[in-house]
Amino acid sequence: MRPKKAQLEKDENGNPYLTEKFLVDLCEENQQYMTPKLNTCLYLHYKGFSKIEALEKYVNLACLWLESNGIRRIENISHLEELRTIYLHQNIISKLEGLSTLTKLVTLNLSHNNIKKIENLGGCFSLKNLDLSHNMIIDYKDCKGLSDCKSLTSVDLSNNHIEYEEGILDFFFEHQNFLCFYFKGNPALRKIKMFRKKAINGFKKLKYLDDRPVTELERIASEAWCTGGHELEMQKRKEYQEADLAKKRTYYCRNMVLQEEYKKYKAIKIENMKKDTREKRDKLMEKKDKLREMIRKARPHTEEKKKMEYEMENLDTELNHDMFDILKDDNIAVPPMRRVADQRNQPEELIRREQSRREQLEEEAKERARQEYLDRERPDLPKAPGLIPTPVAEQPRVKSKAERMRDEGVVMSTDSESENDPTLPAKRAGYRREIFKWDEFYENKLEEILIQHMFDFTKAAHEFSSMVNNFEDDSPENRFYYEINPKILQMKWTDVEIKKYRIVEFTKDKEEQDEDSEEDLPPLDAFEDDDPVRTYSQEPAEKPAEKKPQTNLFHQFSSSDSEEDDQEGTNFEELD
């Protein structure tokens, strides 16, 4: 069951405050001990109270979270002698007090408060980490309380309002125990040139300064700059780089020597392994030969022979073990790595080999064994060579005429081509095919040919192709032909018919329709003077039907661009 959420009690003004009941409920909610003295950590952040109270029974607290509340004073925690970490950041505390009895306190976070002076830290003998960033410290003299706590190693004074004054650096350099120092975001840095180099030279043990670690090279360069300026700094940097390079070379040479020694040691170990493996294999082979001789002499279909055959199979399995592959490899430093011993952490007993090569050798061995089994002599069975017919040599297949012509490079006509095609000689001669360019002359000629042949597009294609193709001139620049087939002529004639006849007829019909609509209107003389005159306020009995504008349906699918393309020539091969 999920514990009930702890609720803060409120005073008459509606401000929350701490009570013992709330602390017990909070411990239950956070799955802590309900007995106060058993808890070592208490989470009181983001609760909204303004006063620290009701902590008398929590004497064994080591960590206390009080951040992001409305706390104004540090009070009622002097009895927490076991306290090591306390978080009081993001409150409205204006004075350091009530901490002198916390002798075991190590970390104190007071950032984002209103503290103006560092004081009352003399009793915190174990304090190492102090965070006072984002406070209201203005003068460096207000930081003299740092001298009362000699154990400080990490101090954060960033984003305060400390102004530059003479002797500010000397004051901070007195604290030589600082390992980490934050001073960024203060107005004093605007007037201190080369602050980082001066700070690194002043703090001899500093390891971290303003979000950046202090390296060995940076310390050497900073000390050289403070002593002899830029020239000495560059000289020290160069000397350091040369020394570092020599050091790396020494390490490299030493590693190379160690590698060579290890290679020799490994080669000796491998030779010893090969020797031992070879002796073991020879013993197994000798045992196998003896066993084979015993099987040959044994009586067939007996229990003793079956045991011998079973033992022979075990010997074959043992001889095919991976440990004997070391005798086949000249270079065992080939991946992947395989272990041949049961013991671990023995590099000399690791064999690296090419797995694919190993599998290939196994397949070849199986194939040889299978072939030997098939080729074995069978004295117990009679041979009958006369019963097996002699295989007949396969006769070569005779190629057809079309296949022979294709092999010789002769261009063959397809099913769509016929002997009546005028372009067939050009195709067989290897002429290139060109795209025919249509103009008004050829369009009129096409119309005449179609009328002559009664719109038989096959005959028209033959005659039109004979007309446009001229193969009498056999010069290299004229070795081309125009391919004209019935489908191309049919598509072109559709295009010509639309342009010449359909558009003209459509325009004439439109004009006649407009004339008919005008003739339907009566003349003005037909109206008599006695007829009633309709005013604008009067509405007709029936509204006349609105006349919809007629559009040219053909122009919805054509444009001037298409006509220009037709004048230049239509590529009907692409339409196919």
C-alpha cells in the first residue's frame, strides 16, 4: 500500500511550519524510519517553510536537505553533531551563524542567498567544501572568515559583487590549501589582467580553477610567465613538449622490446606444445594400427569385434580433436581464437585459426573418406562388368540456321518486321535510326496517301516509308533511316485531324449557336405602348435560368506549346 503523503500544517496567516508529526509522516512517505534517531538523512527541500524547527529528536542526521524554502536564519541545528552535509542554497539567509558546534561538517552549500560576510566558521574543523556563489559579498575583506577555517580545500565565490582593490590577490594567495577555487562572475576580474596565470602561480596546490582543470603544462607555463614573461613561457612549453615526446618514445621502445621478448617466449611455448601434441598423436596412431590389425584378425559378427570397432571410432574422434590442428598450421596467429585446454588464463594454450579454412579441410576429409568407401574392394561379391553398359559419349547439338546467323553477327528481323519493309536492308546493314521531323508538306502528303489507300495504315506506312527513306546515297553521313510504321501514322493522323478539322468545326458550331440565340430575341417594335412597364422593385414570376458560359473542351487538353512542338516535329518513338 502506498503511504499517505505528508501535509504541512499552517499558521493563522497561512504560512507552513514544521512539526514532529509532519516529520514522522514524511519519513514514512520516503520509506525511512519512523523512529527519528534512526534516520541519517532528512529531505526537507521545496516545502515552503521559513523556520528550522522540530529537529530535536533527529540527533543522528548526517545529511540535511533544506534547499529552496523561505528560511531566514540558520538555527536549531546546533545539536546535530553528526551532521556532515547540509544544503541551504536558494533561501533568503543573510548571516552565517549557528554552525560553530558542527565539528564534523564537511560540505556547506549556501549559494543563492543574501549573505554579505563570511564569519563564524572557526568551529567547523572538518569543513572542506564551501559554496557561497550568487550572494551579496562586495568587499574581499568580508571574506576574512575563510582564514578561521584552515581545512577548506574547495571554495566557490563566483557571481558575487567583489570589487577590485589593492592586495586582493595577496589575500586569497594566503590560503595555500585551496585545491579548487571559483572566482568567475565578479567585477574584480575586469581589472586583473592574466588572472588565470597569476592565480595558478599564487595557489601552489591548485588543481581546478573556474570550470577548468590546471594541467602540468599550464602550471609550468604560468610560473614561467610570472618569472620571465612570454619568452620564458614559450621556452618552457617547448622544453616540456620535447621531454614529453622523449618520454613517449621511451615507452614505445620499451613496449617493442617487451613484445619481441613475448614473441620469442610464445614461439618456444608453441614448439613445446607441438612436440607434446605430436607425441600424443603418434601414440594414438600406433594404438590405432594395432587395433586395426586385431580387428582384421578377429572373427566377424562377434561381441569382441564390435567392442574393437567402437574403440576404433573413439580413437578417430580423438584424433580429429582441435588440439591436433596446431600441427597443420605454420602461423597460428590467425583469427578466430580458439581454446584447446580446459584451464583458463593461459595464453600459450590459445590457438588462433581461420575458421573457414578449418571447415574446408573437414569437408575435404569427409569427401575422401566417402570416396575411399565407395572405391573399396568387395571380394565377397561377384563382379559383373558385362552387366554395366558402356557410357555413350554425348553428341554435340547441331545449331540451327538462325543461331548460326546470330553468332556471325547478322541482324535478324523480328516478328513485327516483314520482307515488305523498305527499311529492312538498312537495318541489316547497321544503319542508325533517326527521328522523323514532320512539317506541313508531309502532313498533306500523309493525307493524300491515306485517302488513296482508303485509310489502310499498313499500306500507307509502306508507301510513306519508301518516300522518306532514300538509300541510293551510301555516303557515311547518309547511313540512316526513318522508321515509319502504321501505329506512328495512326497517331500522327489523329493529331492532324484534330488541328485541321475538329477545331474548325467546333468554332463554326459555336458561332452558329450564338447567332441562333440572338435571332430568338423579339425586336423592339414588337412592344406596344399600353404594355405594363416592369419596375426594379417588381420581381418576375419565374426567374430565367442562368446561362452557363460554354467552354472550348478541346482547349482544356491542348495548348499553344503543344502546337509549337508539333510544328517542330513530334517524337512518336517516345510516345510508344
